[in-house]
Amino acid sequence: MRKQEVAVGIDVSKLKLDIAVMPKKKLWQADNDEAGIRSLVKRLSAINPDFIIIEATGGYDASLAGALAHAKLPVSVVNPAQVRNYAKATGTLAKTGSIDSIILAQFGLAVRPERRELKDEQTQELNELLMCRRQLVDMLTMEKNRIKNPPKSKVACSSIEKNMDFLKEQIKEIDDLLKDQMNKNGVWREREDLLKSVPGIGPISAVTLMGCLPELGKLNRKQIAALVGVAPFNRDSGRRSGKRYVFGGRKEVRNVLYMAAVAALLKEKFGGKTKA
């Protein structure tokens, strides 16, 4: 007799974790902190599920996903849009922590997503630096937008300029740290050199691809394009041939690839050493 598959859905918030085990319909809560995660990993190890499904939540899921992967539990971090579409398809419109955890578990049994590979400590540190850099760049962009329509107060203008100088210094510090990490790791340095040989790819683009797209080199070109979100998908129906669209995927990777493509086009048109 075939073993009944068991899936665990975990709805992650800043402070709490809502857990559902399907089809056993067990529900409970845990704290989203070190002690709560440690206790949850121990309990899930005893259950030995076939799938553990977590939504990507912009950082709140990182510690939990890492702990589950380290314990060799079958964790998959999925796109929230996919799960929401699945919930709508099943007629589930309400949204609470417990309901979301049940939907995640059902999604796991229906879709059977691939397991998440555990990133090594150096790659995790690289990702943290890249995330910090992106946040600083976003803050700098906000300050640049503010200075375009400067306030009348000289004190306010001076404050914005000081903020911009500080953010630029912080970004430069992170860039130096990223460069140092590349130089210390021979394998990474070789990969960086290979990526930078592509027109338009510069140091930041190369490091982002290495940190945020560890599957690069392990999947074929169609799979990696779909994973990133740059593969155009058909929208045809009957005799109608619709436009192809790209959507989903990893936004941070897509952003650096866009800038790299722009840089490559500018280089081809005007010459020079333009790289992103």
C-alpha cells in the first residue's frame, strides 16, 4: 500500500509562525524566533513530512528556511502569487494565518514544488550584503528624488545632502566588502571573471547573479530564464495569438540584468567601457 504523503504549510509573519499538517489537519502556532524555530524543527523532524511549504516574505522566512534546510527537511520557498492563485482556484478567499498555512500545505500536495538547496555560510553572507546594498540604493534614490524638488529651508536641504553623502559612503563600504569576498574565494573569482566577460555585466551584476541565482549553471537556458522571470510566456487562445509577457521570477536578478542589457546597448552604440 502506497504511503500517504504529508505536507506542512507554514505561514510566516514577523513574530509568529502558523503551522498546518495535511491531510492530518493538525494546526498550531510557534514564535518566529530562535527558540521557536528550534522547537519547530525538532517537531517536524519527528513528523518526517514529504513537503514543507513556506512563502517568500522578504526576509522573515530566511532563518526558518535555513534551519529546516540545515536539518535536511524538504523545505520549499514558493512565490506568494502562485499560492494566492491556487487559493482563489479552490474558492478560498478568506486570509488568516491558519487558513494560509492550510492552503500552503494543500499547495504542496498538489504542486509538489522542488526542495530548496541550502546555501553555504559564505553565500548567505553574500546575500545579506547584497540585500543591505539594495536597501541603501533605494534610500539614496529617495533622497535624490527629494533634492530634485528641494525644500525652501536651507537646513532641510543640507540634511538631504548629508544623508546622500552618508548613503554613498555606506554603499562604497559594501562594494569594498563584496570585492574582498570575491578576492578571497578562488571559485567565486573565476565565476565573476566568466560573468564579466559578457557584454554589459559589471562587478555588481556578477556578484548579484552569483549570490541570488545559485542555480546558474545547473539548469538549461529555458529553465533559468523562467526562474529569473525573463522568459516570455504565450497568451494564445483559439486563433488569437496574443503578446508574449514576462512576469514573476527574482526581481533583484531581473533588475541587474536589465541594467546590464542597457549598458551593453549603450556600449555598442557609443563605445567605451559601460558596465552595470
